[in-house]
Amino acid sequence: MHNFENNYCLISNSRNQKIKVQMVCFEKTIQSVNDLIISAPVGVDIDGSTGKLNSKTHIEVISPPDLTAKLDNHVLIIEGLLHIKIIFKNPKPCPCTDEMAIVCKEFFIPVQSVLPINECKKCNNKQCHFECEKDFLIETKSKVISTSVFGYPNNNTNLAGNQINLIIKAVLEITTYILEEKLINLSCYYSHFNR
């Protein structure tokens, strides 16, 4: 059974104390499109009219994106890396063995998003004696929505052979929370409890 008498004593003895809490003053969910350009492995070919790979590919996310966020002049800057593995299945046969090879490579796709912050509201609820702190805490949650890869011919005449560049794209859903630390005087809660 909950002991309300003990709760009353705790509040009564702590009526002049303050506690620090974190309050969400900004929340935003965005979609971030990120890409990485690489040279195609030997044997990987594309359809020259669409950029679609002729070989089968599979992209695997090795680990969730490791993101950091900071506020700079009312602009939220989100940066990080997404670790992926891409498997090229059944590219052209190896000229030495005439066997269908499977090429597996790992990459880090750079992630960056910039978001203006014009909605961050500061608490001015004097009734509960909030005392605003200057520091903000920023937290991010993200998930990978989709990945894709396509290619285009590299027209650099300094390179020998038929060179192909691949663009690996990753679409992320990123939710950012800005939390403001505040000191709350427990007297407001004591007054509410004592009504």
C-alpha cells in the first residue's frame, strides 16, 4: 500500500529544495538523403541508359548511424557516419578462372543535415518558479528507411578502360530532441499537494 503520510513528510521537509529536470523544448523529425560515390569493382557493369546495375546487389546496414548534433547560431547541425556492406552478386566472370565472382565491400556513408531552429520555446512559467539554465542537451534517434545503388560512366579520359562510378544512397529518418535543463522549486508542488 502506498504511504501518503511518508510522501507528505518528504515534501514538507523538501519544500525549499530544488531539483533539476530536463524538458523538451524542441522536437523535429526529418528525412535525410545521403550518398557516397565510389568506383565500381572490376566486373560490375551498368545499363548505360538508366544507370541500373546489371549485376544483382544487396546493401546491408552493419550498424546504426552514429550521429552527433550541435547548435550553432540557431542552426541545428547533424553529422555522422552510416556503416554499410554492399554485396555485388554474379558480376561478369573473372577472365582468369571464368567463374562468377561475388564481391563484398564495406563503406561509411557520410550523414549530414542542417535544420534552422526558430521554434525553441523557453519556459516562463513563473508560477512554478522555473529557473532556466543556459545549456541545452541534444539527443537524436534515427533509422534507415531505404538504400539504393546506381551508376554512371566516368568520362575521365585519364583513366584506362571502361570506368564506372557508383552512387550509394541511404535515406534516414532522424528525430531530434533539444532538452533544456531547468531548476524547479519543490514549493510549487508542495502548494499543489496542500490544496
